[in-house]
Amino acid sequence: MENLVQELAAWPRERVEALIAQAQPHDVDAAIAREERSVADLAALLSPHARPRLETMAHEAQRLTRWHFGRTIGLYAPIYLSNVCAADCLYCGFATHSGNKERRITLEPDAIRAECKSLSAHGFENVLLLTGEAPNVATIDYLVEAVSIANEYFSSVSIEMYAMDLEQYTRLCEAGLEGVTLYMETYDRETYIRVHQAGVKQDYEHRLNALERAGQAGTWKLNLGVLLGLFDWRVDALWMALHARYLQKHCWRSAVAISFPRLRHAPQRFEIPAPVSDADLVHMMLAMRLFLPEAGMVVSTRESAEFRDRLIPLGVTFMSAGSSTRPGGYATCGEETLEQFEIEDSRPPEEVARVIAAAGYDPVWKDFDRAFHV
Ligand code: SF4
């Protein structure tokens, strides 16, 4: 059986670019009309010729989303456990050489409890625990304890951290971990190596295979993404879709979801190499929904309130709300610690829930995936 590295090796950049460039308007129409879509269909849907057909794609995306997910949007919030990081990703505020001087901390168990309590009071049942890449500070024992604490307050706990090995994911699953979010950032090796200048994250294949290890360890939810702005979004979207499809096939017990994090503000030392417009982002989301009708789609508070509201009917199934990207940001440290990136949608969670309901969707605080666990 082919592994992910081999599968992606069959789709080098030149082949993907050519497939997208060759797509004609009639290929886009045919791709929209089909029930099951091939990689060539996805390339057509991502191509510039699909741009005048976004409205038709939006109707199909809406139909598929309602069929597979109903009229529900799950709400979640991130809890940053630590902003200590030994890696040096050029685009990130936590990077060890970012030049940021604000306070770096790792929350003690009491502070983790306080953060959990604060979010739980808003009604959240679904949280994402985050750290930088600091396995000597946020050790596996520390993370096991953090997951256990979070489990006392929430029905679903996920993590977004450094890529781990199978044994580490297994230990976290035993502590009650349900999901792993891990963005490849970009699938283009050259760009990947250029922007990741230190740390374990430099190991492209170790990161690429991490979600499969998490699935093998028994996590129910696998969430992948590319950091939009690092590389040509069309090519990265196609590679990410192949990765998602691979996970659906090989980790069939897990629900696969895709996030769409977009670089909007970068640290001073980094210029965003391939900016992605609002229209590009909508285009990519619609193409992904048509190719992967069963995948969850996640939009975070990196995006503005107005833009997020417009995305609601286009296939979104999860949204974060009321987020802070600094450790202790909800209950313990206020604004004195270093944040990872600026939040664009700062509305309180209750307001986001009201907007979702006004759009005709049910905001879901509890994680409905759990009902399907075997
Ligand atoms: S993206 Fe993650 S690993 Fe990279 S510098 Fe930021 S926190 Fe560290």
C-alpha cells in the first residue's frame, strides 16, 4: 500500500500546475455537474476559469454541506497553554527569533483550570489546547495532565502542537484526547524549508506523517490546513486535498476536517510571499467542499467578523469564537503575555452564536461527532 509521501510524490508541482493551467471552462462545468469528483475535476474547480462560476459552486457547496452536516455549525475556542517555542518559523509571533519581547510563560495546572473554567462558563464544550514547539517545557507528562484537566470541563479536547510520535499521541489519547490539529503550512518542500529555520518542525516528512500517526493512536478528529499566503494557494489546496483524502481512506475511524488559516499580518522580518484575497479564499473553500463533501471545514477568528459571517452558508462546519491567542488570555494573565497573532473577529462567543442562528444555522456548543464514536 502506498504511503502519503509516495502518494504526493506522484503529484509534483509541475504536474499540478499544468493540470490547473490546462483546465477549460467546460471542464469546470463538468466538474460541478459530477457526483464524485476526480483530481482533474478538483484542478478545474481551482482554476481561474472557475472564478466566474463561484455562484454555481456555492449552490452545490451549500447542498452538499446540508446533506452531510445539516444546518449546524460547531463552536470551539483555543486555550494557549504556552508561548515558549524553540522553532523559528518566519511568519510566527512565537518564533524564537521573532524579536518579540513580551512575556513567555507556560501555564501551571491551576492557571489551566482557571482558563477552562472561564471558557466553560460561556458554554463551550469543545476546546483546542495549543503550545509552541517546546517539548522540554510542554513535556508529554505536562500535556497529559493538561488534557486530563481540560477533560473535566469539556466534552471534547483537541490539541494543536508540535508533531509527535505514535507513543506520545497514544498517551494523550489515553488521557482523553479526541482530536489533533496540525497544519502542514505548505506542502511545497522548497518553501517549507525556507520558512522553517529551526526546530523539529524543519523535518518535512515527520510533520507530513504526523496526522496519520495521530489517527493510528486513536484520535477521532484530524484537522489539517495550509497557512495561506506562503505559497500558490491553488497548488497547495490540491496537495492538501490529496492529504485529506488519504487520511479519510487510511484513518477511516477519524473525522477529517480542513482549516483555512490565512496570514493577514506577518512579523516585521517576513513579507507574505503569496497573499490570498477574500475571493481566493472563498474560491478555495468551495472547491474543497465539492471535492471533499464529507470533510469538516473550520474558520477561525483570524478572519474579520464581516467576512466570517459571509462564509457561514458556504460550507463552514466549525468556527472559533471569543478567542485569545496568548496563554492566560481568558482568566489569568490578561494582555501581558506574548500573543501568537492578532485576532480579527473579537466578538464574544454569544454574539457569534446569535449571528449563526440569525443566518438559519444551529450553533452547536457540544461536539456532535462524539455521538458517532464506536
Ligand atoms: S508556528 Fe508553531 S512551531 Fe512555528 S514558531 Fe510558531 S509556535 Fe513555534
